Amino acid sequence: MTEPLLRVRDLKTYFVTEHGSGTARAVDGVSFDLYPGETLGLVGESGCGKTVTSLSVLRLIPEPPGHIRPGSFIEFAGRNLLTLAPRELRAIRGNQIAMIFQEPMTSLNPVFTVGDQIAEAAIVHQRLSRRAARARAIEMLKLVGIPDPAQRVDHYPHQMSGGMRQRVMIAMALVCHPKVLIADEPTTALDVTIQAQILELLERLQAELGMAVMLITHDLGVVAGSADRVVVMYAGQVVEQAPTPDLFARPLHPYTVGLLASVPRLDAPSRARARLHGIPGQVPAASDWPGGCRFHPRCPYAWDRCREEEPPLLDASTGEPGSHTVRCWLLTEPQRRTGRPGS
């Protein structure tokens, strides 16, 4: 197997709450690898730490109140991103690692044309002249499927629809042909048909440019059709990770099972389609994670050990060792799993 392009180990990103009254452990010991050319899905409910993880990779966490704890390790192409000087980091950010941020409606600057915003990265990172950068911007607008790119390049964000603004965001991220693209909820606030177009566009551009993609979403349907591997996060931790087909065929963590049971399925009987299964409760506050297994207050299988002892990531692989890992004591006592929520 090839070496990982991006390697994250024991990432801890904490925030000091207002007036220093406590610490929010937004990301608390996250580890994963991203390989060249693959799509890695990062999934979980709002508040589980997905976006903070992605911002930590690019060191975009505001300091203060946030800080990446000592002992965290983020390696890209053999370089530790956490030890780079600001100038070295700027040469990577937006150039070799790019990011599509949430909410294209607010992420674009309303007072600059979309062409100027796309061209900026090419001017800064690739030292193109303004004329050459404008030509590159038109080329990128054409690449992402925006009609009449030579005219649209001079339009302002408010003159475009939500789907077109999302395509502009993708063009901005890809203008320097990065090795890694972080897509944070790229289909949020778009209607279903536009969502499908955006996902197809990302898949096509990934094949053409050969980049690796980290796809952050709460939508398991998006992950099922796009990701090669899936990392499931809950309460600032990775609770399960596996190749996509394995995760959907054999989910092992009760949280993953609950997420899958809450998704409508066309192949389910009509009665089952009418009755979606929710996960009781909600994600706890990052400043007050529960002891033991962090999912135990919401878990239908929890017993004393779950409340008292935090489980490590346990190997549940049936093939290559380490390909499927689960943070759950049920793996050591499978007889306690007497049924599945939503089954």
C-alpha cells in the first residue's frame, strides 16, 4: 500500500470558554490517514468535531480561544504542518491543500467579482500575472460547468444562484490543482438535484486532477455514493472507521448503527419507510463530555463498564488488520448485543 498523503495522529484541539471558566475539548485524540487519490468521508452529528478537525489540518483555528495541544501530529507529504513557520504554511494552504468552506452564500466576498476571487490564489501561489490569472479563472469556471464563463467571470456573488456559487467555491479551491481537497458540507443548503450535480462534479474533477478528497458531511447517503473509506466521529473522537462497503454492510458501533437506521431506504418495506428511527438524546457539550464511553448516555446496550472505562479503538477487521476499528466494549462482549436499534 502507498504511504498516506496526510497523516493525523492524536489530534487534540481545545477551546478555552468565556472568562476561562472551562475547556471545550472539541477534538480529543483523533487519528486517521488520507491516501493519494482516495475519498475519505468524515461523518457525524453537528457538534462532533468534524469541522474543527478540518480547520486544525490547515491551522485555521483562531488562537485564542482555540489551541492545538502538544502531542498532536499532522503530517502532509512528509512535513509536520504543526511545526511549519507561517510563511511555509501559507505556501501549502490553498495551494497544495485547499478547502471548500460551508455556506457558499456567506463564504464569498460580496464586493469582489467571482473572477477576482478565483484568480487571487493563482496570483499569490503561482505568481501569475493578472491577465493570466483572469484567463485561469475563466478556464476554472468552464471546468466546473458554469455557462458563459467569459461573462460570468465579471459577475458578483449576488448575481449567481446557490448552486453556481458552490461551483465558484470549488473553482477557487481547485485553481492551483491541490493534492488534497477538504470539502466541508459541500452540498448543504442546496436542493437535491443540485446536490447530485455538485457531487458528480467533485468526482469527475478528482478523477481528472488525481487529488485526494476529505469529504465532511452528516449525510450518510452522500458518503455511500462518494467515499472509499468512512471515519465516524462522535463527541470529539473517532468511534468507527472502515472501508465504505464494510461499514454499511457491518456497522458495529451503536452510534453508527443508529445513524444508518435514521436514513430512509427505498428498498425497505413501506411500513419501515414510514417509521424512521432516531437516536435518543443529543451530543453533549464539548466542555462536559461524559466519563467512560462518551456515547453511553444514549446507547441501548450500555452497562457498568461503559460508564466507568473509556474504550480504545479495537480492531474488528475481517480482512487487512486495522482496516475496520471500533471504539466500543461490545466488541469484547458481543453476546450483549441482543438486537439492533431499528431492526
